[in-house]
Amino acid sequence: MSTLSLGLIGFPIQHSLSPWIHNHFMKKLGINGEYVLYETKKEHFAATIDRLKEKQLNGFNVTVPYKQDIINYLDELDPDAARIGAVNTVTQINGKWKGYNTDGMGYVQSVRDYYPDLFQPKNRVLILGAGGAARGIYRALVQEPFSIVDIANRTFEKAQQLAELKDDHVETNILSFEEAQLRLEDYDYVVQTTSVGMNKEETIISLDNLKKGAVVSDIVYQPLMTSFLKEAHSNYGKIHQGHAMLLYQAQLAFQIWSGKQFGLGDTLKLMEERLRGNE
């Protein structure tokens, strides 16, 4: 039976679901191991990295605020992670560290499993926000068949930087949140990538103009039903909840570490029950 030594570095992370998720995967696959939280303040980041190298971990996850900082400590980067400029998964191979970004790929796969017919050139996509989470998601979406993937953000410059990640077949227009709200009926798929919504009463834009039947996704996973998703549902939208992204990106990371392919089975349902218990 194989053994894995894994962990997560970030700040703050004490309430992270990652230990539960990865311990569940290990149990599911009959793998012995541990998944440890390395909560680290900015001034201790370099020292924590030295500790991780001494521990000879099989791999670890990286979360805010270190997804870009970690790159300087890696020996190799997956090409897509290099282009995104952020790493959330590190694996150790023969003493060398290689970085990946599974956020975008995991997110897209989670949406595809729910709404496989969505991924067509005719469908227009709107991403709300242009921060760190948006980078992996945008990069993954522009590799899909969509011909239009627009970005709405408070600052034009940050959205423009994000649009530089696009592929040639994709058109990207940059909007303010006010413009996005007015033009919402143009979109078949809307992705909310900001932290707005962790407060149950907040939404990034109004969804009064939502196209009937549009897919609306929120990457915030606590609460499970954000105000944004509730409003989408009341305006006849199809919803996609944030915990799915968290689970699917973790699945890809675990496959990198373990070399094993596996399905999620009832894991998503178990995760929903756990999150509802925390609300």
C-alpha cells in the first residue's frame, strides 16, 4: 500500500476543506498518508518553504496569497501554469518541485459534468472579476469552443491583462460592471469569480436582465447558495455552485500526486452535506 505526504500552504487556511477532501480521496483509494495545513504569514513564507523541502513531501497545494510567490521556488512549471502565472498544486519528483494550476481545468470539468450542452461556439460567456481566481478560469474557458468570453471588472487595466491569456479563436470585450448588468441578456453563461457573496447579502451585479435558461456560476462555496445564485434561480437561470470547483480541482491535484485516475462518486453529495452543516 502506497503512502502520501501532502499539505496546503496559505493564509488564513484553518477552515480549509482541503484536508477533508484529500483524506477522503486517500481512504477511497486505499492510500495511507496525511494532509497537513501549513498556515503561514507573509514574513514566514520563505522559512516555511525551507521546512517543506526538508520534509520531502510528495506534493502540496498553494492557496491565497501565495499562488504567484511559490513560482520563484519551483524547479519546473507546467506550460499552462506558466502562462496563467499562478500555481495551486506542486508535486515533488526526484527532489525537484513542479508547479501546476488545476483551478481552471477543475472548474471547467465541474461545469461540463452538469451542463455538457453549454460548451458550444454560439454560447456567449461573461466573467465577473479579473482577480487571481479569474486567471485560471478564463484561461481554461478560452481553450473551449466558445467564440466570445467577455470580462467585466472594476478596473479596465486588470481585465486587459487577463484578456492577454486568450487564444486566437476567442473574442473578448472588456466591460464595467454597470455595462455588464445592462447587457446581461446577451450571455448564455455567467461566471462570478470574486469573493463577493461570502457575505450572504451581497451580489456583484443585479441579475434582473438575465437571459432565461442561462447558466450562472459562483465560485464562492460558503454559503452553498449565495445571494447571486438565489437571484439567478429566481430569474429562471440554471445554477452551478462553487463547491464543485473546489472538489474537481482537488481531484486533478490528487491525480497528479498519486498517478491514479478515479471518479468522484458520492463525494460531491458528502461535501454538500458537510457544508450545509457549517452554515
